[in-house]
Amino acid sequence: MAAQTYVAISELHPNISHPRVAGIIIGKTDVKSFPDRKNFGMDRFTFGFTVKDSPDFFINVTAWGGDAYINGLASSFSTGDCVIIENPLVATKDLEKGDRFCPATPSHYRLLVTEAHSQVCLCADMDTTDRLLPLIHLPVKDSRDFYTLGDIVANGQKLDGSVINILAAVKSIGDTKQFTTSDGRKGQRLEVRLFDDSVSSFPLVCWDREAIQLMQTLIPRETADAKISFDSFRSGMTATVNSKSIITVNPDTREASLLFSYAKEVSESGALDQDEMLEDVPVESITDVYTVSQLKQKAQENPEAFFGITYSFISKLDLDSSVSKVIRTRCSRCKFLVTEDFSSCTNQLCPGKDQTFSATTGFDLLVDFTDHTGTLHACNLKSPVAEKTLGCTIEEFSSLTDDERTAMKWKFLLERCKIYVKIIPSTKMKSGIRGMILDCSLADAGEVKQHMSALLQQRL
């Protein structure tokens, strides 16, 4: 019954008296201040937000007032909250003025909230809230109206300055950088890396606190309007979240569902962690020796990939699992696991789906290694390094009996090995890092003794 007292956004009109609107916040800007023309030396404060009350209708709202009122109101709700707007002024949009900096909406009007006449509060009506909450996952544009990251890269500077729609998954979220401008104003900057089936990494930059707070709640590898510009420093394209942007998290669309499946698969395969990271180097050039705890500590202090050697025990090596868990076949182009008949890739977003199918088969193991300082879990040991380590090909391994595979496992298990490893920051791993084994062999007793002596000297 309470929902019937609200005016639908689609029915709003300047002639409506004392409208009462319920909606979910789908976008919000930072508070800004301007000199008050009527009161010399005073500032007026404002911020904007966008509310949605149905799959097809949403409207921009602007709040004006004094410092305490505006900052208090802005801090009382966030994107994703359901609110009730009491007695806003319904005004016709002016695309030549302020409205050209706001998200495009299907409504001919905008709402104005003032301290003297209006009120905005969180919605306490559970029936209304339950009706509104699913709308946060419905894009404000046609689900098929978007650029892939590959389209953006291919079009290059032709898109410079354009505001376009992007469907992409979050690869990683950087740290927020604080700065002070030359005129003393404080600011912040957050860079998020996006990916899809066409591009493995693409920068999205956020400057507003509201956008940064929203981005920091996201889980990388799960699934906006953005301004596209050419970055002369990078010599490439970059996307920026601005006041016209609406970010839809985990969109409820077929296209987003396909992208989510792709993102999940490539994330689990470890392919994303290898992309755009430090190129592998010859193992002979790797000389720095670490304990497991030192590897973890350095990874926490430095977000870049690095290489090292560790003398550790192999504490988990599941060679006696089913062969399908040890040897896997993946699409050569998108790294999806393929069906047993090896005839096609099941990823509907595979960039090579219209081309001749190509796949690679190899060892695909997760290995734990342990020393006296701790354990590094789920390190990748893949072909061709795995063949060299195990001393057999995938064909030879497939023909081994269960007892022979168990015997091979115990050849390494709980034996101290010299392991060359590439350490990569990874938000997917609980430890925050992923290890890629570049070479692994049983350690020479003399080398181990020399290593232990060096560790003893460090402690002394």
C-alpha cells in the first residue's frame, strides 16, 4: 500500500504538487562548492545523484544548500541505497547548462532538492526496498550497446574525448593516491585495470571519492559509461569515470553472464596473472635466494612481479589424482578448458570461435612448497617445466599405473628442492600472491648446506 503513495519517475511533471519519489541510487558525485553570488564571501554547496525506480526510468537529482546540510546529506547514503525524496522541485532539463555534465536519462526533467523545502531519507519500507534492489544490476543502456576493449584499442584516437559504454570485468584495483594541486586543493586518484575476451588489461581512472569508494568494494575478476581519452604519457587509450558515468556492477544481462564465465575461467587458469607481467628470464640469470616468508614479505611490499630461488620441500604434489586433473587441454586462444572430444571451445566469447579450433595439452599442476618459515600454496607447475621436472612426457605419464604415479610423487614429496620461481601479485589467492615455477630439481646437498649457513649468518 505504501508504494502507491509514490510518484513514478515516468509520471513526474512540473505541475505535480509535493511529489514523493522512491528509488535506488545508481550514481552519485562528490560535493562541490561555489561562491554565493547573493552573499559575498559565502559558498554554496552541491552534489548530484541519479535514482531509478523501474527498469526503464531514472532521473538526475541535484541538491543545493549550506556546508553542513549538503555534506550531511551526501554522507547519509551511497550508491546502492534505496531512498525516498520528499517534495523536490521538478524542473525541465537544460542540456546547455548543468545537465550536460550529468548522466543521460530518459526523463525530460530533473529534480532539485533544497534544505528549505525538500527531504531525502533512506527507505524503511521493506516491500519498496525489495522491489528496487534488483534494479541496481540493470544497465541504463541497451545491453548490446557497448564497446569491447578491443574496439577501443582498435579505434585509437578516433574515440578521444568520447563518452561511450563499456562492458568489462575488473582485473585489479590499485591503491588510492592522494595529491594536492598547485592551488592547495586536495584530490585523489584510483586506477582500475579492466579486461575482456579481446584485451587482457585496460586502464580505468577514477578521480571522484564516490567512484573510488564504489570501485574499492568490487571483487576483482567479477563483473559504465566512461570517457575515453588518449594518454600521451602511456601512448595509448585510457578510460575515465566522470560525472556522466553510471557504473553497473554485475549487470543482469546475457552479455555480462558470458563475460563473467570467461573471466572466471581465465582467472582460475592463471592466464590473467601471466599477462602483462614481467617477462620470464633465463633461470641462469636468477640469483636472489629467499625463504618462503621472504617471498611473501617482498610481494606485499612490492606490487611488481619478481624472480627468486628458494630451497624448499615439496609438500603437496597430487600426481596420483585422476589424469584429467594433472593433464589438461585448453583453447590456444582464450585458455578455456575444452571438452574431451577436443573439437571446439565452449567459451562463447572466444576471440577465435569463428576460426579453426586450436588447443594445447600439457601438465597443469598446483604445487605447495614449504620451508622452516612457512608454505606457499597453489604454485603453478605447467608444461614444459613440468616435463623436465618429472622426467616424462604427458604421453608417458598417461600410460603409468596408479602405483607408478604414486612412486613418482614420493620421489619429490618432502624432498628439499631448488626451485626457481616467479612471484606475481594476485587478488584471487588468499595469500595475495601466485607462484609460477620456472624450474625445479632435487637440491644438491652442498648447495643446501651453503644456503643454510648463509641464513645462519643473517640471523647472527
